[in-house]
Amino acid sequence: MDTILVVNAGSSSVKFQIFAIDGEGRLRRQIKGQMDGIGSRPRLRASGANGDPMADRAYPIEAVPDIPAAMAVAGEWLRDELRITPMAVGHRVVHGGPDYDRPVLVDHGVVARLERFAALAPLHQPHNLAPIRSLLANFPALPQVACFDTAFHRTHSAVADHYAIPHQLHAEGVRRYGFHGLSYEYIAKTLPQVAPDIAKGRVIVAHLGSGASMCALRDGHSVESTMGFTALDGLPMGTRPGQIDPGVVLYLIAEKGMSASNVQSFLYRDCGLKGLSGVSNDMRELEASADGNAKLAIDYFVYRIGLNAGMLAAALQGLDAFVFTAGIGENSISIRSRIAEVLGWLGVTLDPAENARHAPLISRPDSRIPVYVVPTDEELMIAQHTLTLLMNTPSSNPNHERVS
Ligand code: ADP
């Protein structure tokens, strides 16, 4: 059976999934795996579609020093032990820059363009591109598709895309891109099935995971996002502060003597729920904690979601529905309930019983704004894009060479 490999590479891990394509061209998830501890304590773990374990192996550090080596180990496992040779690979790439408003079939020219955007996402883009480059070198005829977190937001108006800074910087790429686009695109594509009445309306989607943002959808298209130039802006997150006065950054530099890389590391790793609580970046641990600062961090998270919902409702000039997704949004009964309270003025009334059983529709029938929980699936979105691009690009020649 034909399969598609989906790859999401980070600084120390490569997550991968295998999707099988059935006779009708539908995708079915077969394997979820990850190679983590790259360069420190490498470990390959994988499970089947039902969560049944398939592999859990440790490797010596010198066997998996970097992302290309991790790809090679995972590829050998798929090919030699499972006899799986994907017909194409779809990659999550955080930044498509101003150019890419949709996924793209990768060649050397595309990789060169994407490398230019590394300056816009230095902590993510180089890691996302590493497996693409190594597969391109080892399997030049294997179709690879890059799917971007920014692409779904390229429909934003000029006022939503700009900062109030001189034009030259906008031309260079200093824009309000928005991220989590693959998640929002999946939700937008799923809404016509789960909530046909509101799919064409004005919807706020809250992607609340370790990274968190919200997106304003009109008729299934993104019109505004809480994230901007980088994934630091907007809502507070596990370890990122969300919206912060740039004056704070100036203070850190001028008064604390912090370098650009110190500030970068501070903003990406030491702030957000972790920094404010001093307890944890993990919402489950904060909810279980009796520490007063853990409570403050949760209060702040909920408060900022309420403020940003008001902003997005203004961008949409009204609101027809609210959707929760990602780790916190899909799983935390109490956070959903707290957020619904701060959205009360917009016309939200939650049904506590439906919320407690994680129903798809968790608002009361008389709630003016219906509230949904829609599990996201960014990997399926990438697999779908990869398949679509393959089918619509005759020259991509999917059966010519297979990954190993
Ligand atoms: P990412 O994919 O960005 O790493 P996830 O979407 O998996 O993040 O979300 C991770 C977050 O979801 C963590 O803060 C975690 O605590 C939270 N989370 C997961 N399950 C629950 C739960 N049952 N209750 C509260 N928070 C949860």
C-alpha cells in the first residue's frame, strides 16, 4: 500500500508519522514515532494507530549526533523492519516568509529560498530544513513537500500584516505573519462537518498547547492572528511571554546587560507560565499546584485569552462561534470553563455537563455563541497537502524513487 511520511523536526527531536493511502485516496494513520534526545540521549519510540507500542530503543550518542543521522535511523527502521517505503514526504516548516501562501514541492531552489527565512525563525527553520536537505541529497527523486505554519495567514489584509514601522522593514520581511496555520487550516476544513451552521461565519479558534495563539476566521479564511513576526507574540505560553512591551526588552539590554542571544533564550525558554508561576510550564502541573503564583499564572492565561478574544471579535466585527483546540483546549475542563466565563459578555454560556464529557459542542442550547471543541491534526493536514500536491503535479513522479 502507498504511504506518505510526515516529518516535524525540532532542535533535538524528529517526530514522524506514516499515513497509508487507501484505494479511494483516503489517508489512514499507521504509525506515530519520534527520535528524541538527538546529540544527548538518542531514543527511537514509535506506536501504531491504536497506540500499541512498536519500538522503544536507545542509541549511543555518536550514532545519532544530528538530525540527518536521526532521519537515517528512523528511515532504516521503517524500510528494513517494517518494509515501508513512502512515496513522498511532507514536512512541517515553520516559515514560508512573505512568498509562500501554500505548500510547495521542494527542489534545491525552494530550499535556498527557505534558508533565507532562517533569520525570521532562527530557532526552528534550520531544524525544519535539515531533513529536507539530507533527503534531497540521498533521494533526489523522492517528492518532498514543505507545509508552512505561516501560509494559512497570508490572506490577511495590509493593516493586519503591517507593523507601524518604516516600509523598508516590511519589504525585508518584518511582518505580522501568524503561526499555527496548519492547525487552523485543519480546523477550518473540519468545521463544515462538525458545525456546518457556523463554518461560513465569524469564528475565533483558540489553539492552546505549549505554544498558544488564537485566529479569527471569516468564511474559513484567516483574517487576524494573535501571533506576529515570531511565535513570541500574543497569548502567554508554556515558556514564552506573549505580548510584551518592547520597552521591557530594551530594559533587559540596557539595565541588565543582556545580549541578543540571552534575550532570545529568555523570551523563548524562561517566561510564560513557567516564568510567571516559578512552578512549571505544564498546565496540568499548574492546575494541581497549591502555589499562589501557579494560580496567578493560570489567571493571567485566562485573562489574556479574554482580552485577545475581544480584539479578534473586533477584527471580525462580531462573533458567531468559538472553538477550542490543542492540548489545553482539548483536555482541560476547568480552563475551558474559566475562559467561557470571561467570554460571557460576548454571549457565551457553557453547559458544564457537556464540557465535563468533552463533547464536541460544550455550550448550552441557548448560548448566543456556540462553543466547540475540535481536536486538531496538523500531521494529517500535512499528509493531505502532500498527497494533493503529488496528484496535481504530474512531473513529481511519485513512484520513481522511494525513501529508505
Ligand atoms: P505542543 O504540541 O505544542 O507541545 P500540546 O498541544 O500537546 O502542545 O499541549 C501541551 C499542553 O497541554 C501542556 O501545557 C499540557 O499540560 C496541556 N494539557 C494536556 N492535557 C491536559 C489536561 N488534561 N489538563 C490540562 N492541561 C493539559
